[in-house]
Amino acid sequence: MDGEIVLKLSIVVPAYNEEETLELFVSEVNKQTEKLPLEKTFYFINDGSVDNTLGILKKLSVNKNIKYISFSKNFGKEAALLAGLREADGDYITVMDADLQDPPVMLNEMYTKIQEGFDIVGTCRVSRDGEPPIRSFFAKTFYKIINKISDTEMVDGVRDFRLMTRQVDSILKLKENNRFSKGIFSWVGFKTTYLPYENRERVAGTTSWSFFGLLKYSIDGIVNFSEAPLNIATFVGFVSFLTSCLLSLFYLVKTLIFGDAVQGFPTLIVLILLLGGLQLLSIGIIGKYIAKIFLETKKRPNYIIKESNIKSN
Ligand code: UDP
Ligand code: MG
């Protein structure tokens, strides 16, 4: 483009034990987005990998459009994303997984959408092929629940893979420590559209999500973006209090009229168990929120950088 200013694209990639995928990732992205009229810079975040991810990143970074940040330990994908977004200085920014499950070729179509006037172009999976059925089931249930009880809309199957304009700065303004990106991106608003695509297997390596890891992630999502569990606990507590008032009145009258026969032990036990259970549940829910407050008040940094080839920070 003679004389024209070339706009920049920052590609933010969290990487945890991705030694086998990184080189392929870079060459695939470069190959499949050849026609994109943007100058690409990669921002890899080595999230405390225990394999040779850092070594490979150093090797790749002889190319000056490849930057890396290396954490002092594993801080999780959300922290890695945050670190990358803080450094990314392109006119457009995209967030991608290193395992090529996010097809780079889609960037072309996403860029077209941006030019049509969208601020954020996200992606969502239309199928969950290649995923254990039980995991799909829980994922679907999670989205059903969260959309009923939270004002922040979350589309089923949404990936972190998205292309957005510079306005991403607003995401960094959310100072919360417990970061749930899917909710944050939706919360900040902007004109957003989602492109559907078929799920695909990662090119190499293994997923770092366990079932319980995902379960914890969904509970975090709910607690961070909804107060509904607290309301439910309050409501259930109120109803059972009212019921027990009415019941005691009923038994008082009954005893006064018919006398007291030793009866109703099963009912008693059931009631005690029920109420005890409800109380423990409510305390547990409240505890989750208090734990969040506790973590937020400590104001710990989301991550610690051990080394990086980015000079500006
Ligand atoms: N990842 C990370 N830190 C972690 C776990 C994962 O940076 O603690 C990165 C990982 O390297 C990959 C992306 O997050 O680029 C998605 O991870 P994965 O493929 O394991 O998740 P899945 O695609 O199965 O949801
Ligand atoms: Mg993956």
C-alpha cells in the first residue's frame, strides 16, 4: 500500500505447556492471514509452562514482530490474557488460543465485520464435537443458568477468540482481580457480533482443563456476574421461616385441643435435616461471596512477570 499508513494488529496468545504447537501456530496464522492488510505483532504470554515453551518463544522472538512475556509461575489463562492486553498496542487486537482450535483463517472474515462497523467480533462454537458428552451437557446447563440469573448476557459456546478495535482499553478499566473474561467482554457493551464455527481438536498437546477445573470456572462466572444465589438463599430462608411459624401455630392449637401424644418424630427429623441443610447451603453461598471480597481486598497483582522482551513496561 504505497504511502498509506498500515494499521496494526496485535495477536494476544496465552501459552501454557504449548512447546509442540507454537511454531506451527505462528506459521499457520501468517499463512492464513496473508491477505489481511494489517501489520501483525504476536504477544505470547508464557503462563508458567513446565515444558520448553519459553525456549521456543525466545527462539521465535528473533523475529521482531514476536514479543513474549513470561510469568514467574502459572497464574491462569485470565491473568495471561490481561497481561497481553495491557501490552498490545495495535489498532486492532485479537485473542487466540495457541492450539489452533481457533481457526486463524476466520480473522479475515472477522476483519470484514469490523469494517462493517462492529467493535467486537467474537466467535462461538456451533458444535461441541470431539468433546466428552458429559462436559457438553454441563456446559449447556451452565449457560442456561447464567443467562437466567445474570443481567450480563453470555452466548452459549462463546470462545475467547475475538477481534476488537482499540476500544479494548475499557476492558482494562475493570479492576477486579477475579477475572471472568467472557462476562467482562459482554459487560463492557459495544457493538458485538458472533461468527459461528465448527469445533476442532487441538493440533498437539493436551487440554489443561479438568472437569473440576471447569466446574470451579463456572461457579466463578456465576458468583462474579450475578447476585441471584444470594437472593435465592434469602428467599428460601424466608419461606421456610414462614412455614415453621404456621406449623408451630398449628401444633400449638392441636396440642391444646387434643392433648400431647408422642408422635411425629419422623417429621421432626426430616424438618431438622431440611433446615440444617438449607442453612449450610446458604452459609456456603454467602461464604463464596465473602471469599471473593477477601481476595479483592488483598489487591494482589494478577500476575508477576519474570522476563519479557518488551521494553516499554
Ligand atoms: N492456558 C494458559 N494458562 C492456563 C491454561 C491454559 O495460558 O493455566 C492457555 C493454553 O495454552 C491455550 C489456551 O489457554 O492457549 C486454552 O487452553 P486449552 O486449550 O487447554 O483449553 P480448551 O481449548 O480445552 O478450552
Ligand atoms: Mg484448546
